[in-house]
Amino acid sequence: MTLQFGIIEVLAKITFYYLHDRAWHRVQWGTKRHPLATLPISREISDVDMEKIKNYLRDLGYLD
């Protein structure tokens, strides 16, 4: 009987930890998103596009 409770406790803790971690992963409070995180890329990036991206990141202070 005690062994069964011990096994149930371990499984419950693992399950609750997993669910808790998944829930906190969705919380965006106080986290900074990279400015290019939502950039949809559906084709090869050309040199002109890459230069625009570098200039944008430089303006935001990410590049020197």
C-alpha cells in the first residue's frame, strides 16, 4: 500500500511539474522578444535584404 502511494506521488509530481513548466513557458511577462522573431522567411535572403536587416538591428542597438 505504501509503495503504491509512493509511486502515485512520484508520477503526480512529474506530471504537475511538466504542466507547470509548459504553462510558464507561455507567459510573456517581462521577457524581451527579439525584433526579428516574427519575421516570416519564405525565400532565400538576398544581400539587399540582409543589409536592411543589419541596418535595422544596428538602429536598435544590437550591432555595433
